[in-house]
Amino acid sequence: MRYLGYLMGALLVLSCESNETKSFQSDLGESVLKGQDESVVIVDTSKGISCEVKVLSINDSRCFSDVVCVHAGWATVNFEIQGVTPFALNIGESKVFSTKGQSLKLTLTDVVPYPSTVNQQEKKEAVFIVTTL
């Protein structure tokens, strides 16, 4: 009977789904890989820097790698940073912002995987880096 109680408790815990986004930590200057609605806290303890970066959405209209297109397309990621108005970046673009008196730069380096006709259902993830100026 006791095992049935443990089993019921485990099933209850597993069936509950959190609406909160998961947040992880990464060091300043490290490349970060995050999907839509995922967050990361960027830190540099030596400088007392800490900021949360959230990927709001990923829009990828690049031409499939196994198809011939007239237009190459683009990939855009919408970001949100604490204390900064949400913004969008295309691959290769950067946004300069300040936190705790320190100027930082977020650069979108890629969106993966590169689209093809065989991976259309795969989860898209933004690859970005936050550095000091």
C-alpha cells in the first residue's frame, strides 16, 4: 500500500508542468545556445556583472540547404534583457546595452539547425555571445 502512495505521488509530480521558463547560467564571453522561451543568466563575478537574456522568438526564413532559391532569406531572433526594451537581431548583428554601469554587447552568431527539407520539425536554437566593450 505504501508503494502505491509513492507511485501516486511520483505520477502527480511528473504530470505537473511548470509555466516558468528554465534559466541557466553562463559566463560572459561564452557562446550560448538557447531555444524560444529559454533564458540564461550571463555572469562575470570578477566585475560584478549579471544579466538575464531571454530568447523570445526565432524566425528562420533561410533557403533550405537542399533546395535552390532565388533569395537566401534570413534568420531573426527576438531577445529580452532585464531593463532593456525587447529587440530583434539578424545573424551577425549586435546590440549594445548597459547593466550596472557596464556596457555589454550581445551578438547573434547563428540559428541552428540550418533549415533543410529533412529537418523542418527540429527545434530552432539561437547561438549568441555577450561580451564587454
